[in-house]
Amino acid sequence: SKLTDSFRKKHSEIEWRKIIGMRNRIIHAYDTVNFEIVWYVVQENLPALKKKLKAIISSRPSKK
């Protein structure tokens, strides 16, 4: 992972373990992926996740 443990702890409002778990399942156990569940997660959880991530990004100091 490219995100440090301290960064993930600082932003505990993000369900990092679930995100990592889904990624691992899709990458390593793709033959057992239930695409209905993936689509449900995309529809129900992705908009809120996107909003949270945008807030984290916008709160970071700019690098100039």
C-alpha cells in the first residue's frame, strides 16, 4: 500500500480494510467475485467515499 498506517489512522472515516479487501478479492480471487455485490457497492458506497476522499484531498496543504 502506498498509504501509510498513520495516514489511514488519521482518516479513519474511510473504511480502508473493506476497500483493501475488495481490491484483493477482485485481483486475486476474480473467479469468485459476485458482480451483483460489486455493482451494489459501486452504487451505494462509492458516492459517499468519493465525497470523503475529495474532502481529504482538499484539506491537504498544496505543494508549491
